[in-house]
Amino acid sequence: MVRSEHVKFKALPGVCTRVFDIQFGSSGLSIRHFARLSQAERMSWLESGGSNFDNLSATAEFAPAKPAKSIEEVVDAVRVFQTYAREYCCVELVELVNRIVEFTEETLMLVSWSTNDLSVLVYWINDILENFRGAAEAGDDLAQVKLRCSSDDRLLRDLMFVKVNRPAAALTSNQAVVRNHSEEHRRPATQHQHAQHGDSKKRMGRISRDVLRQLPVQVDPGTGKSRS
């Protein structure tokens, strides 16, 4: 499988054992585990002994998937899984993955996605694939899962609501921080003005008699007559 032309991802034993049972979502597998691995990266990985298929148990090597940096990376990972599914999976799963690619490219790529928002998209894709496994275990109609690949999907609407309102919440938070920062800067200036005003009051006390005697007066204190 590691050398198969249909396996274009880093086929770690833990990933391969999980994808065999379609263990996406809460079982640990993510569509991002199917990030495309270039030929040079594959050769370097194999030469370094990174692939060890002697251990295919539950403790087989498995690591968290790397977050996507763009929606194009998410779509490319789905396409890599699509290539794998066409060779190793049932027709119903292949049709579902085809529909995920189609809906993502034609609809979801029309929306602007930040790096933080991409986790929402990855979560939704993982949930659909986990839903497929659940339907297979329950003996339900597998083709019905494809209907979730639309803007009417309840989970997608909820996630898009969070996505749309996240920038507004961040903006409100930033405005509150700026407002508090401005108030902190104004407060010391006001306190300084009050302190200066208080100091000026303290400096204006009663004038001593010795000083008053030295001041020129218009009336002679002895006779009470005006001085010319």
C-alpha cells in the first residue's frame, strides 16, 4: 500500500488501520491525514525508515493531522482520499467523496476562509464521513448521506453561523480593550490635574503681618489720614 499509486498520503500504520474501518471524526481520523505527500517527501520518509508495518495494532504509530493553511489544502486532501477510495472502498463511499469535492469546490470555495475558520470545514467533512460509517453499521441507506452535502445541512448551517459571527465578536472584544486602554490613559491625567489644583490651594495661605507691614499703604495707620 505504501508504494501504491493510489496512496498519495503519508500512510502511517495508524492511519491505514483507521481508514480501513472509515474511523473519521470521533474515532481520531481526519481528512487532513490525507494531505498530499510529494514523491520527494515519500522517498525521504521511506529511506529514513519512517514506515513500520510490523505493528498494525491499536498502538500503531498515529499522530494528529496538521491544520490546513488554505481551503485549497483541504480540497486537495479530499482529492487524495478520493484517489484512495476509488481503489480500496465501496461505490457508495466513492460517490460520497465525489459529492464532497463537488460541493466544496462549487459552493464553499466561494466563501472567504481564514486559517481559524478552516477547522470548521475540516470538522464538517469528518462528521459526514463518520456519518457514513454509522449508516453502514446501522444498515441504513448509504446514498442518503450524500444529501448532507448541501447548504441545507443543519450542522453546516450551525458552523457557518459561528464562522460569520466570530469576526464580529472579535471586533467587539477589541473595541472593549481599546476603550479600557484609553480610559486608563485619561485617568492619570485627570488625577494629575486634581493634584495640581489641590497644591495651588495649599500654596494660597494667609499673608504674615511682617510682610503686610512692608507693603505700601494709602492710609496712615496712626492718623487715619490718606497719604499723598
